[in-house]
Amino acid sequence: MARSGLLILTSPFSKLKKRIPHVLAAAKNLVQDTLYIHLQPQVPQNIHDPSISSATKGFSLQAVPVTHEAVHLVQDFYRINSQAFQHMDLRVLQGHFTNGKLNFSSYRLSRDYDIVLHDFSQQQHENTSDLLRDINRCFCLHHTAKTVNIRRLPLLSMEEKEDAVMEERHVNGISLVNSLVNVKHHVTLGGTFDRLHIGHKLLLSQACFLAADSLTIGISDEPLIARKKLCELIEPIDKRIENVKTFLTDVRPNLPLDIVPLLDIYGPTISDHKLDCLVVSQETQGGGNKINIEREKKGMNPMDIHVVELLEDANHLVGEEEKISSSNERKRLLGTLLHKPQISNSCIPSRPYRIGLTGGIASGKSSVCKRLQQLGAAVIDCDKLGHVAYLKGTAVFQELVETFGESIVGDDGEINRAALGKIVFGDNNMRQKLNEIVWPAIAQLAETEIKKCTQEGKQIVVLEAAVLLEAKWHSMVHEVWVSIVPKNEAVKRIMERNKLSEAEAEARILSQMSNSDRVAASNVILSTLWEYEETQRQVEKAWSLLQKRI
């Protein structure tokens, strides 16, 4: 199976519309990842017209008018892609769509195609090598020596094509002007564009059809993304910009682009006078109206607002958005292997397989561990081991007394953790001394517990530790998992559970590693933000995927 493919469709749009599911199903069986689609309806009988030179008979890029029919057809490709073929990275090429003169002669796609699929009739192109030569010239390969397969998809018979073209000519002959899209000069749109999905592609493709001279895109940066659910899973701004740029350069290579970070909802829309059209989704139409109000306040002309209907998410679950969205996509990442494990300690035995589970205060680690234990994992609570490490008579006890003084010993002869906490709280130097004494001792106790689990025949051991990363205990495990909740939810839980004020709860959170830093260092992400049943589903998903990879 080819990793990337180029599908060239010359069938009339009126007939092709009904065959999109069949087309994508056929392509799915031959292409694994990326499918480029080039739509170029032709008139079959002209191929054999004696007045046409042999040089003209070969394949070349031809201008296709930007009609409402063309726009709707591209929408349909993405819509059906979202319903049944969402794992295929579909990119419908639009550079040759123009209501003027075609001003470029070749695409340069970001990914070389391994196979060319087409619907040319046998009579049109009997010489496969000539056809492939022409196609490779129009869609430049990065590696010119690359071997590319070519395969015909017999979507329409010759007679069907001729009938359809006559029907299309008749329609075009009566209402071609009325069916042309009223393109604009300088189009703009904005969004998060996290993990570029089909909904994004639909928005961007609509903007490409509308933009005659330039396209300006704002991509949300801090602080806009801080308010979004699972914002820690949003890709870095540089990566999101690059993904959008690559997609647009693929589908509309001849369109000048300006891609900028957005620090507020306005961005360049209230400073760039030349912008004349704003593309929005249904959910952001209100923001578009606000932008025009601000433009009018500044004496600028309001932009035309073009609203794109969002695609239904055929796979959405209860509690998820019904439309395709980045938030749904991020939620579905929970429990999956987000980052491939990089084991830093080659001395770790392969069994039992070690999971290090971390997370901030009130992040729900205990509920995650409870379910993992029910599924068959052994759970080692490093917080409890910390209590053991402090006990009277241990080396840690003696070193703590020598370092912090007799005042930390209570009436019962044990370490008074509250008294010790007063000494180290707010003093980074003292806290570091404490950690240097206690953390190695806990690690030794954890290794002892793991050996016991090995003797008991446990296949998976979970090391639960809030400071797993800070203490560098991740070198003791094969994978790091993290449980996260938003800061406001953690504050609420701490206030209810520990009977603390909001300021005290926030202080505890700020004294810890941030969710973003934990996520960046973890392999699997979980979140207990939703109902108990949702947490269980995430854990069971993570467990099932873990079984497959180990």
C-alpha cells in the first residue's frame, strides 16, 4: 500500500458528486496516509479532435472556474472524508481554480506521492508512461528518480462522461455567470488550528476559494488558548503555524500568505485596511461581528463575513461537541500514547513493566490508581513510602534531625512533619536539602516493593508519585503517565477537601510543577475533569493500548 497518493479526477462535477464515497473507498484501499485530489473536468471527445496537436493531447494543468458547484463539491469531499474516511489525510488541490487566467504551471506538494490514481479513459491515454511523465511534470516530485505507480479507476464509462458534459455545458451556457463565486481580494480568518483536522481544512479551503489576492491567518497563542479545555495538549504555536502553512502551500501554492500569532480575537483585522472578507465558522460568527464593530470605530470599512457550516462529528460521545472540533480531538488523545517512551535507564528489567503515574495536587491520581489496580496492576504509593522513610531509627530520621534540629521531633519521638514543613516552606534552599535526603530513600523503598511485586508474578507495576519528575524517578520506569485537571478545578477541589482558602489553594498549586511541564515529559495523559465513568473509560483505554504495545 502506498503512503501518499495523487488522485486525478476528470469526470464532470455533476456526476462525480454522487461517486465521492466510491472514489474515497477505492483510494483508501490503495493509499495509507495522504491523498491529494486534483479535480479537472475535461471534454472527452475533444481529445480526438484532429485540430488539436499531439503536444496538446497530453495532460497539463487547466484553469477551472470557481463556481458554487466546485465549492460544494470540495465541501462534499471533506464532509464524506469526515464521516467514513477520517484517518485519511485528504487535501483537495485548488491552485488551478480561478475566474481569471491560470498563473502557474505546476504544484510542488509537501509529500511525494507513491501512486497516481486517475479516471482517464483508455482512449484518452493509451500510453501510461507518457501520462505519468506529464503528471510528474505538473506535480513536481522532490525525488525525481522515485518510482511512481499509476492505476486507473474506471469511475465512468465514456458514454456517461459525454452525457454528463453535455448536461453541464447546458447548465453553464445558461447560468455560468450567476454560478460564479463572488471572490474577494484580501481574505482573513483565525482559529487555534490545533492538530489540523478536517474541520480546519474545510475552513481553509473556503478561504482559498474566496481569496483572489492574499490570505491572512491568525493562529491563537497565549492567552487565548489558556481558556480552552486540555490546553496543555495544544500543539506549540510554531508547529500549528507550520502545519497550516504546509496545507495551504499544498492546496493553493500561488496564493500569498501571511500567518501570524493571535494574542486577542482581533489581531490584524482592526489594523489592516485592505482586508475585505472574514471567514468564520458558525460558532465564531459573533466574534466576526465584534471585529466589524471595532473596524467601524476606527473608520475602517467593515469586512464581508462568510460563514462556513461546521461538519458533524460522526464519532462524538455523550459530553462531547456534536461538531468536529479541536477540543474533541484533544479529549480523544487522553489514554493514548502521546509520546513514544525513551527509556533512560537500560538496566530496568522488562518485567514487571513499570508505569510512573504523576500529577499535581487534587488531580485525581488516586481514582486512576484504583482502576488500574482493579485491572490487574500493582500500585506502589510513594507518598506512603515517604512516611516509612521518616520513621524513627532509619538513616533518614537521623539525617533529618542532624540537618534541621531537634525541634522537628514530636512528643511521640517521630518526625513532626508540620514542624518540618514550617522550616522548609518558602525556603527553596531548605526544601532542596530535605528532598536530597528523602527522595533517594523513597526510591530505594520503591525498588524493594517492585521486587516483591515481581515475586508475586505481577506483570505491571504503577509507581504513584506527585514528585515523580522532580525527583527524577522517571528513570526507574518504562513509561510516565500523568493525570491533569485545570487550575480552577484543582483550586476548587483543594478548598473543599483541605478546607483552605482560595489563596492558600492557589499557593499550593503554584509551588508545584505546571501541568504543561508534566504533559511535555509524559507518555500518556489522563484527565479526571469529567464524570467518574469518563475517567474509568480513559484508564481502560490506556490499559488496553498498553497491553497491545508490551
